[in-house]
Amino acid sequence: MYINWLIAILWLSGLYAQTNLEKGLAAYNRRSEGSIEDRAQPAAINEAIKYYQLALDEPGVEIDAAIGLLKAYYFKGKYVSRKEDEQKAVFDKAKNLALTYIDRYPEKPGFHYWYLTNLGSWAEVYGILTAAREGVADQMKNHAMQIIALDPKYEDGGGYLMLGAVHFKSPYIPFILSWPDNEEAVKWLQKAFKTGEATPVQKVYLSQALYKEKQKSKAIAILQEVTNMTPSLVDPVSDWEQIKKARALLQKYQ
């Protein structure tokens, strides 16, 4: 009787054992534990990265594991890493991984989107000159347009957000970078705003583009909405980042 009971327990434990992908996702979902506003602790996200890396080599889950790993790299580089060298190392890994999977699965919008998300932060830590040499602005534009073509609703209009953001952030340079246009930024950011759920980062970008177009009252109203929000339970760390940005912009605009 005891042996039968033990066999049943072992069988059930094997049946319900988590895969590496499931372990990675579970750790990623704990990424905000112990965080203080927009600064997170390393334990959970490092665990997520470990299991996502293991899952990359397992049949049938490669795509989900790679997307999860790109998300985890972004979170670590953006909200956990304190030193510039560490941030560079994390975003280098993310950038190279995303390009590898874009080559393998060009039809998957997630690889284009998370490539751009990491690439934007990569450009911030490496600086304007390095970003210009790498052609980051053109890459952002081209991959954003691919996201829109593949799935305009991905990540609540993530392709529209990326396209609007690069129009807003990139300088107009005659004969070199002649396409950036703030009116285009407003158009695409408004499109993102109306696609799916309007996210805090969409609102902050839109407010800045509107302010640049002399639409001060609209910009301030959006920023006030962000500053008054309660950080979500799902992603409080990134919400806090946008709340802080909105507060700083309000001080500047008012």
C-alpha cells in the first residue's frame, strides 16, 4: 500500500513539474518583488534569464523562450543594472539575440518589437555618436513599420509607439536624416494611444510630441493623468519610471 502511494506521489510530481519555460515565466512574473519605485532587485530576473536560456534548446518552446529572454534582458538592463558596463553587456546580449531570431523568424512581430525596445536602451547607454554610426534611427523606423505590417495591435500598438517615438526623438539633419517629423510623431503616437490599452509610456511620449507642437494644455492634461495613476500590480517598476518622467515634464511645462 505504501509503495503504491509513493509511486502515485512520484507520478503526480512528475506530471506537474514545471518546465524551464514555465520556471522562467514564473520568475519573470516576480520581477518586481522587493522593488522601490523604478529600481528592482536582481534575484527574480536573474532566475528568469537562467531558465529562459535553458528553454532555448528545448523543442517546441524556442520562440516563447527567446521572447521571454529578450523581455528579461530589457528589464534587467533598464531597472536592475546600476553600472554602465553592466548595462552595455546586457543590452549587447539582447541586441544580438534579437537579430539572430529576426533572421530565423522574420514574420514574428515580437522579435522586431523587443529588438527595438532593447535597441533604444542600448543607444541610450552607448551614446548619440555610437547610435548614429549604427544607424539606430533608420533601424527603429524600419522595424517599427514591419511590426505594424505584421500585427498593428501587438503590445497595444507597439509598432505605432516605436514609429512615433523615433520621429519625436530623432534630429532632422538635411541630406543625412531628413525624414524625422514631429507632426508624424503626433500622428503615430495618437494611433498607438487609440490601439488597445493606452499605456503610460505612450502617454508620456504623446504629451512631449504635443507640447512640441504648441499643444501645451493637451500635453499637461495627459501628464497629470500619468502622475495621478496608481502603479499597476503587474508592472509597477516601469509604471514608476513613467510617473517620475511625467512629474519632471510637468515641472518643466507649467
